[in-house]
Amino acid sequence: MQMRSGRHLPAQQSALAFLVAAAFVVLFVVLSSTPGYAIPAFARKYGLPCSACHEAWPKLNSFGQNFKDQGYQLNNDRDSPIWLNPSYWPVAMRITPHWHYESLGHQSVDSGDGTVEQTIKTSGFDLTGIDILAAGTLAKNVSFLLVPSIDGVAGTVGFESANIRLDNIKGSPWLNLKFGKFELDGPLSEKRMMSFSNTGGAYQLYHYVPAGDINDFTVGENQLGVELMGHSLDDHTRYAASLISSTDGSLGLPGGRSYDGFVHLSQGFMAGKLGLQRVGVYGVTGLRPTYSLTSGGEPIPGTGRGNKSFYRAGGYGNLYVGKFDLAGVYQHASDNVFLANGTPANGELPEGAQGATWNIGTFEGHYLYSPKHFILGRYELVRMSRQPLSDLPSDYGNIDVFTAGYRFYPFINSRAGFAWHIEFSTLKAVKTADSGADQRSNSFFTGFDFAF
Amino acid sequence: MMKRRMICLSILLIAATAGSALAQNAGVSSGYPTPKNGFSPAEQRGHGLYLRYCVLCHGVFGDGNGDNAPFLDPRPRDFTAATFKCRSTPTGTLPLDSDLIGTLVRGVQATNMPSWRPLTDENRQDLVAYIKTFSERWKTEKPGDAIKIPPETPVSIESIRRGHELFQKMECWKCHGQQGRGDGPSASTLTDSKDQPIRPYNFAMARNDSRFKCGSENQDLYRIFMTGVDGTPMPSFADVMQPNDAWDLVHYLRTLQTERRSKENEVLKAAGGAATLKSSENKSENNSAADSNGKTHSGGH
Amino acid sequence: MRTKQMLVALLTLLVCPCLLFAGTVSGKVSYTGTPAKPKPIDMSKEPSCAKQHATPITTETVVAGANNALANVVVYISAGAPDEGQVPQQAVTFEQKGCQYIPHVLVMHTGQELKVLNSDQTSHNIHPLAKTNREWNKSQPPGTPPISEKYDKEEFITVKCNVHPWMRGYFAVLKTSHYDVSKDDGGFKLPNLPPGKYTITAWHEDYGTQTSDVTITGNETKDVTFTFKAKAY
């Protein structure tokens, strides 16, 4: 099937391929260090078992989603912190010690004068990063979330989340204002993802950009900004609109001088005995600078110039059939030609340059045999519809990822969460090797996920 | 290639969906092992939901002795007693399913019982079916007939005044206090049927979004004192109050919620405020002291 | 009271000659040890009741008479009773007077009509804390007609008035009409027992139950005594 060998690829493209690989590695390191949210502090506060709010933690059920949408409140007059024992501290932690096996196919390796491609395999014991989850209410209808995250690999402490939320403004569930750093209200929560491995631990849906694209925006990363969110009392109708800094959640001076906008609308409805189904649409658009002012050749922070646009738009359905649920998301993405080719807006575009567009489908199925046994299957496919360079093969950079996992929760109480996690994920990226071959990555991950 | 894969995937998904739908119909939807024989499918599903949502407070045996129970005030309901606070049925009778479902939807104000509104209607029906397995009374007795609530009478200052007289005559103030602050002479001594201390409702605390334990509307208030709140000191007044009197009392009780916007408060304010009721308060106290027959206002209007 | 019982016995004899050879169980209930002292009740919060009592009344948890006699003990046939299922037609009456329950312990047959009277100038709420029977709770303002109720299952039920926390009484719902409540001298009498084997049970609200087996062979009087161990607190 291979149309060309890598040797015929232009040098630029080879470099791009490397960039893609590097980007993936960085992405996975970052993402696998953030296991996400399941907050036993709430279970302790309200005395509810994890299973009351989580279908299987960290995935929320409709009751948990409603609890979150109400500002971590049950609205039974016991939400204010005054009801708590003074020694209660709303802090929980989560980490996942694990063993994993990784295999990366068609990696360029130096050999004598040239390079050869080979599969790199490794395995070993490891830790995810630790999430310190502090969340609760400061007063009735004033809630907060603070998630300092320690990344053991980079040795850094980050602020995964830090936000304050004014809930039920004017007594209406339709008006809630969140301010700070928070996860965008997307169709699937990456912070509550049920897979952790290097290959399957992040949504392509949220992170994929073509090779060489310098747009750093991701729906999955927590963003800095303000969110207006509202919902009906039973949570069947939900909306969220966010205005966010164009920094993809990074602290410090913004690169550009623009803001991104995100909207999400969804509607749940009862389908007879099948239960609650949900459909929704979402979109995000923004600008990214393509170059900075420089001083002595060095870029000056906060001086991004040459803004170029991008957007992501999608629709989804979330179907529940008894113990089985399936989420299907379709998303169309478009990046401006300057972003897609990594070219400054005041520079010269390479020949054949064009705006990149691509489509992503994500199908995630869960089978909850009981609250103790959770089975995951996910299939994601990325299909380029317009390459950033017209002479690239039309399927260059296409991706297929399949992830399967199982989680076992031996006990469920209101104090802590504990799960044995096992997962396998395999990814194929089309023609991304230097040789032009398809690259396959496999991950096997097993470990103990706990939060307390 | 791609197309073929998508078709494969679709077939797989459909097969999986159909499989789980069949499993659902087999009556094991919650996925829990069967705890005891003889459960109906609804009870079986309710059992799974109960373990997921309710068990830590209400306990495995439904006796209100879950792990959290010692830390909760008021204590969780004991389903083995089959005594329920919020009923549309007379005191001492079992509630209707719709009463229990209503409690699940609302939650119970000023307790740790949250609103289970996000669950589906079927979930709630299943939970109610399961909760009813905890007491034999559900097998030997039928729920009572819902009390009839006639249409509300118009809110008027006369109605509020008559309601105020009833508040005196029925001695609501013994527990709830003259201002409805829950500070009547007997308030500090009250215990529920499990000998746990319990406070009378404080009307003055109410704000615009306040609810009662068993609802938030005028007809909920009517229902609460006519059926009583079983398991608590709050008795039923159904035998001693005519429907029109009851509406008068509802209208007066609303004026005790001084911080809450209501028609009743507007009418009272237009008529000169709570002070205009004071004269009748003295009169009624004098009456009851002087006239030992305690001539009652019997709603013949 | 005794003459009334004699009359009833006479009538029964006239109606049913088969009871001609009827035995009687009689005896006395007493206690050993030192019972808790009755506590005076403060009714100052309810002046209309307080003024009915020249001297403050005391709690009736333990009503002790001379020679260690124990009153308010329900003595009844718990097994072998000849008339299970025969529900007396006349109602029993439980009166609220002077913020006290009269009688303190009221015995009734399952299914027998119970009438609750309020003779006071204040509202009472009558709240029998039934467990196996239905728990109800009704308000009874002064001048309202008697409340009529009945109980279907055997049970000893604590009765409270939540408005007047000192008020406490008991319903003993039995499946027999062969019962008596011990008097101030501790005496009780269960007449008109045809020959047979019986289990006699004595129930006291604080001291619990005791049983005794009795066999009646003919026209005789068997003496049974019950002795409860007093709790000092």
C-alpha cells in the first residue's frame, strides 16, 4: 500500500514527522501525569459512596454531573461549610502506581553513517503524577476547585485547576460563573478519562494537530478564563460558554493578544425504558500568533503577532442502554494555513501550502457490569481532509487508536477509592515514519489507582 | 478499507447494544448478584440502585443504621418501620408510591437527604419498589386514601386573621412559637419516635427559595398539617379542622415567613402589618381563658 | 369495680352454664429492692393543668404501694386463653385530664374500639409510638369529639403527648380479655377460667415481663405471685 518510500520525502516533511513523534511523546508524558478527578473529599463530606456520583470513578453519572453543575452542592441546606466538622479539610489525593509496556514502531535510530528504523520496546514500573484535589464550597453557592499537580517526570508542580465559581446566581441554576483555570465543558471529560496509558491516555479528539502545525490549542487541556454555565434543574438541558486566554492554560504572559471562545449546548431526553440519552453540539474558535517581537533575537514574552484563526466544531450523542453506554463524537477541525505550516504571518508560505482541515470520530463504549466491574472500549479515528501541503499524501498523518480496558473496584465506600486498572491500547499513524512507513505504538498498562 | 472497518464497528456496536438490552430485560440490570429469592425485576433493579446510592446512610437492612448514620442529624429514615414523614395519606397509614417518589425528587430540606432529581423516573420507581421490601406492612396493609385538598380559598386579611385565631386555638405556638420561630415553650423537649431530639420548623427562617420538608407550595403546607408528619411530634389536624379553616391557617402561616415574598405578606402589609393581628391574639387568649367551651371557628363561611 | 366484675361474672354464668366450673387466678405483684423515687412534674408551662392539681403530681413510671406492692402491672393470659378472637363490643376510654393519662396503663383487646378524650382546656396531641401497629399522631384541641381508633396487633405501646413532654402512658393491646391491671395493693384477679393449662404474663413498663404457668382443673382459685426486681434508677 505504501506509495512512496521515505527517502523521497522532502527534508521538511521528515522533520515534521519527527516533530509529530516528539509532540506525541511530550503530550503523553504530560497527560499520563494527570489522572483526573474523583474527589473522595466530597464523599466524606456528604457521606455518599463514590458510586452515588460516579458510574465508576472518575466517570460521573447523572447525579454526579448534577452535583458538579450545582457547584458541588446537593442543595439540601447542608452545602455551606458551616455544617462540617471543623477538622474536615476538603482535600483528596490521587495517584496510580503501575507497570507498563511500550512499543513504538518505525523509530529512526542512528546506525553507522545513516539511520535505520526499528521498533523500540521497553517496560517498567512507574508512577503517574499525583493530583492533590481540593474542592468544596466556601459558602453556600460559592464553590472552588484547586488541583495542584506534581509531575514526577518533569519534577514540576503545576496548577491543573484553580477556579472559583459563583453558583445559582439570583437563585437560578441557569446562571453560574466560573473564574480561573478549569476544564472546558466538552462532550467527553479528559480529566475523567478511564484510560491512562501512553497511547490511549489522551483523546485524539482534543489533541490532534497535523505535523508541523504550531497551534497549541487543545480542548482537553484545562484553560484559563471565565465560564458561564447553566442547566435545568434535572440537568437535561445544559449550556456552557467560555472566554479563555489564548495560552492553552499556561500561566504567565499570554502569547497572543486575543481570546478563545468555547460553547457547548446539550439536551438530554428520556427514551422510554432505556433511560437518559443526550445529544449535543460544541464549538471553539480562536486566534493564535505566528511570531513574536524579538529583542536581541530572543522573543519577548507576551508580544505575539500575526494572529491566525482556527476552529473546532462537533456534535455528539451519548446513548445509555441498561448497563451499556456509548458516546459517539464527530468533530471537524480547521487551522489557518500559517498555523498549519508553522509559518510567520509576515513570512513566505511554502509552495502548495494550504489551510489544514481534518475530521475526528471518537466512539467510546462502557459496559458497567456492576459498580465494581467496568469495561472500556474506545476507537478513535483521525482523517485528514486537507493536508497543510498539497503534495502530501492525502492519508498522511491519519490515525487509528483502539483502547480496551477493565477496572475492578473491590470495595466502594465514602472514604476512599481503589481500583485495579488494566488497559491495552494500540495506535497506527499513517506514513509518519521517516521511511514513509506507518508507525504503530502499543501500550500495555496495569496498576492500582487510588484516591483518598 | 476505512468503510469496511466502520461497517464492522457498527455491527459490533449494534450487537453489543442488543446484548445489553437483552440483559436488561432479564431483570439483572443493576448487575448485582441476586440478594434473595423472590424479588420482582423492579425490586431487583431497585436493590442495585439502593446499594449504589442509599446504603451508606439507610443501611443494608434499611433500618437507617448505615455507616454514616451516627453522624447525621436528623438520622436517616428507618424503612423497616414503614413510617414516612411526607404523605398525602392520613396519619398512621402507608404513603402512596407517588409520595415516596416525591420525596426522592425533592430531597428533604434541612437534612442530609439530597434531591435525586437527576435519576430517571424508572430508577425512582425501582427504588421505591425495593424500599417497600423492608417492611411486612407493605404486604399486609394498603396505602391510605390521599386526603382531598379542595381549591384554595382567596387570600384576604380576614382569612389571615382567622388563620391566626386557629394558630392560637390549635396551640401551634406551643412548639412553633408565637412568631413561628420554632421556639415555643415545648420546643426544647421534642423528640422524634426514635427518641432523637428534633426541632419544630422555624417559619421566620424562610427565604424566597425556601422549601418545607414535604414541598414548597401552599397545598403542600395544607397537606403537611392535615396529614401530620409521622414519626415526629407534628400531629395530624385532619380530624379537627375544616378545609376552609385549613386554608386560613395556610394563609396565616405564610405571613410568619416574613422574609419570603408572598401574596399573604402583601395582603397583610396592605392591611397594616402583623400588628393588626395582635388585637385578635389578645382577644382569642382572653376568650379561651374565659370561655371554657372554647367556641371554635368552624369554617361555616 | 369489684361489684361490676361480679355482675359480669354472674351474667356470663347465666348465659353460658359451661363456665360453671370456672377457676380463678389471683395474686399479688410486688418488687424487691429499692425502686426509683417518683419525680415531681413541673406543669407551670401549662397553667390550665397545673391548677387542677393541689399538690404537684409525680411520674407514674413506678407506682409502689404498702408492703412492696407494685401497681400498674398488666397481668394477662398469654397462652391458652379460651376466648382469643372474641372482640369486646364496648369501647375502652383513655382520658387526658389535668395533663395526665387516665388510666396510666390502658388494656384493650385487638380490634376493640379505643376512645381518646380530651377533658382539658388545652390542646393535646395523642401520639402512640406503635412499632408493629401503625404509628399515628393526632391533634386534639379542647372541646373536640373523642378520637376513635383500634389496633390490630398485640403490642405494648408507649403513648406520648409531644406538647406536654411529661405525659406518658401505655396501651396494652392483647389478644385476650382475661387480663387485669394490678391495683395499688398489687392485687390482681383473672376469673372465669375453664379448666386448662395457662401461661400468665405480667408486664411492667419499666421492669419488663415475667411469666408463670398455671393449670386449672375445676372450680378453684390459684394463687400466683409475681416479684419484679426494682431498678434503682
